[in-house]
Amino acid sequence: MIDLYTWTTPNGRKVSIMLEECALPYEVHPVNIGRGEQFAPGFVAICPNSKIPAIVDRDGGVSLFESGAILIYLAEKTGRLLPSRNPARAKVMEWLMWQMANIGPMLGQANHFANTAAEKIPYAIDRYITESARLTKVMDDRLGRTEYLGGEYSIADIATYPWVRAGFELLRGAKPDVVGEGANVSRWLAALASRPAVVKGMAVPPA
């Protein structure tokens, strides 16, 4: 049994999708970040960085935070959604790291400055939205050559989907000259949205 500490954010939903894809039994522990529950001592003991998601694998005695590390751990635990040998494994890891270093941080900052920050700073809003749009175009170009980011469906797609699903239409409307038509991203989004495990994982925890 796996204990999943999560909230209704793209990072949190990466892990619930993976758990559903791997058909692993898990128990959900909502951590309401709007109320500051991520700073509670009990959660900090599991995740010193006070960020969701985190897991505790009761069977393996493993406690983990950071969504990318959790995805790799679950893939290796189950032998699913991460090739065991190179070059296929390296390609999946490449696009997983691309998501962790680029799509997540840039879209997160774009959302913060455009929607959350008390002071609306035009330079910051434009900077992060433009970079997010550029990354979306990089992704669209990649998906014009392969069905999924790493070649076959993998943890790279699982990590990227919740973020792009949340921001794609906004970016395409705000920066159409940068994003372009985005047909390949649209196709990819539809393909993932049709997977039952993705549907279930995106509903954890209930909004």
C-alpha cells in the first residue's frame, strides 16, 4: 500500500495518474496547500521541502518527495512506463527532465504572475507566458515526429500532461505567433485524456 500526500495541482496529479496506470493500491491524504497544511510537522517529516506530492511506500519502507523522483521509483517498482535499457530509457529520461526543468517551472511562474500575484507586473507576465509558449512549440515539434514524448507512452507524458492540459489554450490564445497551430499537442492531449487511468488520476483528490 502506498500513502499519497497530494493536492489539486498539476504536480500532485502526476503521481495519482501513475498510481492508476500501474494499478497500485494507494490511500490519498489531501494536503490543502491553501491552508498551509504543507508546513504541518507531520508532513514536513515526510517532505522537508514542504511541497506536494510525497509518498510513503509501506511495503518498501520508502518515503519520497519530488514528483519526478516518485515517477521513476514507481516505474522501477512496477517495471512499467520507463524502458529498462538505453537508448529508449535515456530518451524518456530526457523528456522527463525537460518537463521538470522547463514546463512545470515556467507555467507555474506564468500562472503566479498573471493570476495570483498581488501586483501585476507586465514584464514578468510576458516573460513567463512567452517562454511557456516557446516550450509548447518545442513540444509540438517533438510530437510531430513521435507519437509520445519519449517515443512510447511513458512517465515523460504523465509528468507533462497535467501542466499542458491546464495551460495550452491560454498560451495558444495569448501567443499564437509563438505556439503556432499546436495540432500535435492537441492530438497528444486528446490521446491522454482518453486513457481511463488519466481520467481517474486527474480527479485525485476531488476538487
